[in-house]
Amino acid sequence: MNERLIVINPGSTSTKVAFFTGDEKQWVENIAHPADELAVFPRVVDQLDYRLDALRRELHNKNFDMSGVTAIAARGGLLKPVSGGVYAVDEVMLEDLSEERFGQHASNLGALLAHKLGSPYGIPSYIVDPICVDELEPVARISGLPQIRRRSVFHALNQKRQARWAAQELGKKYEEANLIVAHLGGGITIGAHRRGRVVDVNNGVDGEGPFTPERSGSLPAADVVRLAFSGRYTWEELLRLINGRGGFVAYLGTNSAREVEERAAAGDEEADLIFTALCYQVAREIGACAAVLAGRVDAVVLTGGLAYSRRVVEEIRTRVGFIAPVLVFPGEDEMAALAEGVLRVLRGEEALRSYQYEGVGWANMEEKVSGDN
């Protein structure tokens, strides 16, 4: 079967589009959206027609024939909590995204764009492992205060893709393996994957887990309360310290891990300490996930942009290598991950899920998630 797929991945200031024939990526384009043009739209969802026009122009310039497309794969947005998998874009999903029921995020436009682009040709649209994937066990939802529950917000698309690759390397199916997957980038999320389900993971957006190049990670709660009532910060400023101005930015004034590593190598003792501390905190979180899996771990998987750093990999490996073999899949390819998910469904290797009838998770379904994952 010669599947022909369009893949759509909207970001905050651009929309990526790619064309696959089967597993082979034929081309990918990044359509830039200038900030001044986006500024006229009050809400992210208001950008839909603007981005759709840009997408159609790009396909027209390539003389691309939509009539031969088998399916469209799109990045999933902020939706109700669901299990991991591939979901058909349906009317309930489109309504939730159009109303921004669970928050504003550029990824919300993925399914909307796919539906608008494909429906005139009768082309079905799908999303794959959106950031709202929630497979936490009940015990993992308990925070310590009944007013606050732990939530699953993580790099589900890349984590699950690399977990499948790792399981294959181990000679197993993803649903047969116990893995700890650490996505290391501007955001860091570390998940305990038990036989195909992420039963625990830190919420990297709201301040759980290791600090990152630009996020604070977990902080002593009482000290955060003291900061909040110190009069030094507004509500918005404090949230920005947690997500955007924390981590390397707070300590060293940069979110570039490469720059920090180079400064450390040149003898900057503070840069060396902070760089080491990030690796230390990642290793500590991996150890916590090993406890979640009761020590039965087939492999520890390092992925994301920071996994290109030899020092990052070796510092973490030194601390966690006793748990299980450490496999490294640096970077991420969201376009390929989206295509691979839809191909599994088209080839009968995975069951298609229904957004309308499936969902798990939070008691208050109206609660919104903010921030970029």
C-alpha cells in the first residue's frame, strides 16, 4: 500500500507541513508567520483562516495534488485527557478546539487545519499522542493536598515514539516493555512507561521535576509562597520565573545549553556547577521512575535536543546506568512521529481511537492548561 500523507504541525510563529509516501519523507516546509501579522488575532484559534490560506499557497506553489492524499496527520492540541494513541478528528474534538475549552495553544490549530484542508476532498484527518495524554495511575494523581492534583502534561508524541524505537531495539513490542524515557530539551519530562502506558510523569509545564534551560522545575513550596507574597513579583511575573525565566536563564542569563557547556569547559565554575546540577536532577527523576516501576526497567531512554551533548549523556549514564541499559535517541522528529502513528492505523497495526467516546483523567474537565510543552 502506497500511503500518501500530509503532516501538519503548527507552532507559535510557524506552521510546518510535510509530505510522506509511506515511511519516506519527501519534503518538509516551514511556513513562517511574522509576529506583526499574528498580533491582529485576539485568540490563537482566530488565526485559523490566515494559516489555512498560507498552507494552501504553499501546496499550490508546489503544484501539489490533494486528490491523491490518503490521510492527514496533525499535531494534537489541548483537549480533554485521553489515553495515548491515534484519534480520528471528529466534531466533538473540533468543537473543543474551536472553543479553546482546555486552553490556548498553537497546537490546537493542527486538527482544525487538517479538517479544513482535507474535508473538501473527503480526506480523513487524525491526531497522534497529543500533549494531553493522561495514563497516570490513581496513586500518581495524589499531590499531598486535596485542592491540588497531579496532572499529566508532557512530551507524549516524542516520548512514545522513542519508547517504541527503544522497545524494538530490545526485541520487544512497546506494550511488552518497561521503560523510563527522559525528554531533554527546553522542557524536560521524564516518564515511567509500563507496558505501553505512561503511568507516571512529571508535569514539565507547571513546575515539576528537574529544572531546564528555561524552567525552574520543582521548588520548595513554602519558599514559593514567600516569593508570591513578598511584593517583589506580580502573579504573571512569578509564573514567568517558573516557566520561561527559570533554570539556566535565571542562573546564567541564557537558555542555550551549548553556551553553558562551552562556558563550563572554558573554566566558568558557576556554569559548570549549574550544568552538572541539571544532569543530577534528571538522574534523580529517573531514579524516582525506577521506583515507580519497582526496579523492573528494560532500558532508560534519553531523547530531545540535550541528548546530543556527550557530557549530558555521560553524566546521566554514570548515575543511572545501574538501573538498566541507557539508550540514546537524540533530538526529535515530530513530523515523522505523526506520520508513523497514522501509518500504524492505516496498516492495521494499531486500533483507531475515538475522541468522542474516550477520555480519562481530571475531576474538573473545564480546567485549562497553559504554557508550551
